[in-house]
Amino acid sequence: MTIARKPKKPNEVEIATLIEKGGSVPKSHKRAGKTDLKNVQLRLSENIISDIDNIRQQNIVAPSRHAWILTAIKEKIGRDVKTTS
């Protein structure tokens, strides 16, 4: 068991100095090359989610549900682009 000293309480001057120092506004964390991402809310029935999960589990390493849905969307877009061209 590690024994540590009890931390000392800061005095009023230290507290005031810290408050006056202030801080900076949080910077937005943009992923390199992925600045065009948008959040989308998706509502699916329990049956569809169950079907997706059953299909995912058939892989040796099941992809996340998110990854599976993205792959399905990309495949659908690829098929639709080929049929409209």
C-alpha cells in the first residue's frame, strides 16, 4: 500500500490567483481528413437491430454495429450509383 502525504489546502491567495489566471476556450478537435463528418440520428426497430447483430456474429471477428451499418450504406450507394450511370 502506498502512503502519500495529505494534500495541503490552498490558501485564499492561491485560489484567487488560479481564478484570475483564467483559461482558454476549448479548441475543436477535428480529425485529420474527417472534418466533413456529420452526426445522424438513426432509429431502428428491435427486429432490424437483432437481424444486424445476427449477421455480424457470423464473422470470425464481428465488426461493430456502427461499422457494419456504414459498410451496408456504402455498398447500397455503390449499387445505386452503378444503376443510375
